[in-house]
Amino acid sequence: MQMHNRWALGIAVLAVLFAVGPAAEGGLYCSKETIAELPGRWRGLLNDLRLLRNTAVRPVNGIPLSPLRDIYETEAARLRELRSAGQLSADQYADLGAYLVRLGEIEPALEVLREGHRQHPDHFAIAANLGTAWQLYGDLNQAAEALRLAVELAPENVRAVEKLHLRLVEARRREPPGTQTPDDLFGINLLDSGFQPGGFDEGRFSKLPKDAVAQVQRLALALPNDPRLLWLIGELANACGDVQVAAEVFELCVSQYGLSHPVLRTRRLAARQAAERRRLDSTDSRAEHEKHQTRFQPRSRRALLVRTFDPSTLPPVDPQGHNPLPWGLLAETDLGPRFPPAFPPRLKELNNLQVTLHGFMQPLTDEADLPVLLLVEYPTACWYCEMPEMTGIVFVELKEGSSVPYTRNQVKVTGRLVLNAADPESFLFTIREAQVVEAD
């Protein structure tokens, strides 16, 4: 069992060691999306982007791939009723348009936002959301017109990112169809600058604006399905010294989005090789991490602060029975800068008690029958590109001599929860003596 556990951490913990993650709002504004102080850690950003991408995906077998989908569908339905009654305020027009954009309903979003703009022509969030909706619809001329107004109306704290969004749209209007390269948003042509896995030289890095990472993170969360922005995120992560994150992002650009530019493929290979060298030499990894640490100081762990869990809805802890274990409760664990983590009180009450958790299998080996496995809340297309944070992974050990066949369907796991507050090289959560069955 211990070999499986340690082997898995060679993959799972590595990404956290070099991670720095989430982000935010610029370009799309709604009241449900509270934004933490930016920049955020890269790992959190990648998870936030995945969360937002999956919000637009319709449920598979009745199971949404993102908890945000149910929230946004409920809010959109409520605001549509108010709209039918002619009772939408300007802020609610902006919210409804944003929810529809997140749900992938671009044409209905345009209809709502254009109507809102006619009634409230000087409302910033409506103009900004309209620009984003026009961009996703494919009309960059209309997008630029709306974004120019958004820049004029923008509050000071978001004007810089609105200018950046307008710069991106204006540049893309002038490009030939099929352009795949990152947008040159800061006057540094990434294709002409040499690529050093693990960071720019100091001179080139100093040319980036101090808030470059924060601005791009904000813009990326408005456009979570934009592969060229994703490539730029990989470049910035590498510039900050996070070559592991850069390797994952470049892989995602190629494998999931189909970008085929030769420069990207070359950098993907170079970053992957550099990340592997770091994995094999843990001493060098720590030295490299310290070397680049001053270049990037994240201000938040997760920048997209959308609460999907309410602990008050849970029944009292039952010491003798099976207790529901929501993923949202696991996510309340505060990792902090150093081990041990700070577990929320409810989770500490469940330690060494029987729990029930639903999720999806992530096998650790190629075996057909699994004595141990990882459990995650939502299925991943590519584990290396879309691995959850450590608070989103549960290590599952079946009963002695038992195994379970791998399935892509959702499963229900019952067993004894064990929290880890002592070993930084092991998983935070383990369910032992587990039974695993397909969920009803």
C-alpha cells in the first residue's frame, strides 16, 4: 500500500510544489463571482479555468461536470422570470448575461445584454459583458466597440484589465485567420525571445508590467476556453520559474485544444524535460524553486471565490453510522505556506469515523482490478493537465484482499476517514477499509 501511496505523490505532490494558482474576473462580471486579491497561485488558476470551462458542458448521465452549472442555471432562471415581468435592474441585466455566457448560451446572452445596454447605455458591467459575448460569438468588430465603451466607464480598479482585453481584441481583428500564437499584450514577442525552461533572464522579465500576471489571470477567467491565452499563461508561469505548471499548460494547449504551432511543441518538450529533471533531483528542485521565488508572490490560493458548499446543511455527526463527506468540506482545508494543514472543525470531527463520498476513479496503475485508487470530484480528460488541488484528491484503500474494477462512471465510496496532519509526503485524506460501488 505504501508503495502505491508514495508513487502517486511523485505525480500529485510535485505539481503542488511548483504550483501557484487562480484568478478572476476582468471582461466578465457577475455578483456570484467574488474575486480574491490577485495574482493567485498557478495551480488554483488551472483548476478555476477547468471549473469554468465545465460550467458550459451539459450534464453527463445527469451529473454536471462543474458545481457552478447548477448555481448559474438557478440564478439565470430566477432573473429570466424578473425579465419577463419587466423588473430587471441594470446590475441584474449584467448578471443574467454573464450567467448565460458561463453556461455557453452566447446568443441568448447577446440578446439580454443588448437589451440591457439599450436601457442602461452607461452601465459598465453590461458594456464589458457585451464585449465578451460578442467576442465569443465571433464578431470582433462589435466586441471592440463594446469594450471601448467599457474602458471609458470602467472603475479605476479594473480599467487596466479592460484596456488589456480591448488590446487583445483589436490585435486579433488585424490577424490572419487561424493564428495560433499568444497575443503580444506587453510588447515582448515571445516567439522571438529565446525559451529558457524555468524562467526568463532578469532583463527580459523586468520588461513585464508589475501587474502582468494578475491582469492575464483576470482575463483568462473571463475567457477560460481561449487556447492562446492559455499558451500565454504557460509562458508567464515559466517566466516566474514554475516550469512544471508551464509543461502542463503547454500539454493542455496541444492535447486538448489542438494547437500545433512548432514553437509550442518545441517548448512543450523542453518544459516537460526540465520538469522531469526536477522531479528526479529533489535537491535541485528545491534550489530552483527558491531561486525564482522572489519573482512571483501570489496573493491568494484560489482567486475565484464561488462558494458551492454550506456546512449548515449537513446533519449532526453520527459516531456509529455513515456520515456524508461533501467535497466542499474537504476544500475548506487550509494548506497554508507550510505543513501541517488546518482542517475545518467539522472535518476533524469526522476523523476515524465512517464516511460516504461520491466521485470518480483515478487509477494509479494499469491493473484491471484496483486495490487502491485516487478519488476526485469530477472526471479529468488528462490527469497531468487537470489534476485537482491536494484538497480535491482522496486516497482510497480497499479492504485487505479486495479490489474493484476500474469504471468511468461515478462511484460511491464508504469507509473510515483518516486525516493526515503528520506526513507532508502523503495524501491529506485517506479512506481506509473502503467499499466502492457504482453510484445509483
